[in-house]
Amino acid sequence: MAATVLNLAPIATLDDEAQFIKLCEANPHLRLERDASGALVVMPPSGVEGSRREVGPLSALDVWNERTGLGVVLGPTVMVKLPTGPWRCPDAAWIARARWESLTALQRRGFLSLAPDFVIEVRSPSDTRPELEARVREWIDAGVRLAWLLDPDDGLAIVFRPGEPPREAPLSAELEGDPILPGFRFRWRG
């Protein structure tokens, strides 16, 4: 099932940050996002296969971070308000410790209002690759320093870095997080 964009224009406008936050808080069972134009996007729940695909990269990132202590790992339920406008939930994200520690306790409790340093997006069976590539470009445009799009359907990993063209590799290749995530290596296990 693909994401659904809701047109609220006939009955209401959702142009205020506080309104969107209240809507999310009133509907915790829904995964809501906003795109760059401000449209409300209802993300479908993950099916079994989509959820299974997300676990491996998130777990590997968390294990590496526990070993190094270099930052904070966030999972797919975190809401990130990007400085470029969209509100998105990555499949996995990482923030360097110094940037995390610069946040107040109140900022850590709410939605994240800064771009993570690293993001992983995993293609689920309901996603299209062009949609996910556009989404990853949003992350990069917002200040993410490294992003991986993992696409099991096409057997590809696509690495995005600011100012560089995306680099494709077979999904079975070992991906490296250097220099953003020193020593982090990941190989898709499928």
C-alpha cells in the first residue's frame, strides 16, 4: 500500500507547526508526515516484509554506535522537521554526539528540528525507487551528510553525499560510513 496524500483544503488548512504536532499527538496510531509543499501524507503501516527489511540496517547501526559511543541512533518512528520544510520519518538515522548534546532536554523530547548526520531509507514492497530517491535527495538538501537507499527489490544500494552524484553498488557490497561514521560497515543480509 502506497502513502496517501490528504487534501484538507476544502475544510481546513494545516499551515501551522503547532497544528501538525497536535494532529500527530491526537493520532499516535498513524504515521503522518508533511511534504515540502505542506501536504499531509499518511504513511501506510509496514507489512511484515517491509518491517523485516528495516531491522537489519537499524540493528547494525545501533551495534556500531553502542561500540563507539559517537552519537545517537534513531528509529523509524522519529519525526524529523527538516529545515527545508518537510516533516519526515527515516527508517534509521544517526546524529553525532556533539550535535545531540547541543539540544535541550525539551528539544530531545519533541520532534527533531535538525537534519540527522546520517539516514537510511529501505525500500519496502509498497515503495517505488523514484519516490525514495526523491525522498533521500530531500534529506541531503536539508543537511544530511550521508544517506543510503537500500533497495532489495532491485538489488541495489545507492549512496548519497552532498555535492556528489549518487553512487550505486550491488546490495550485497559492503557499504562504508567513513568519514561520517568512522569504522561503520554494513552488508545486506536479506
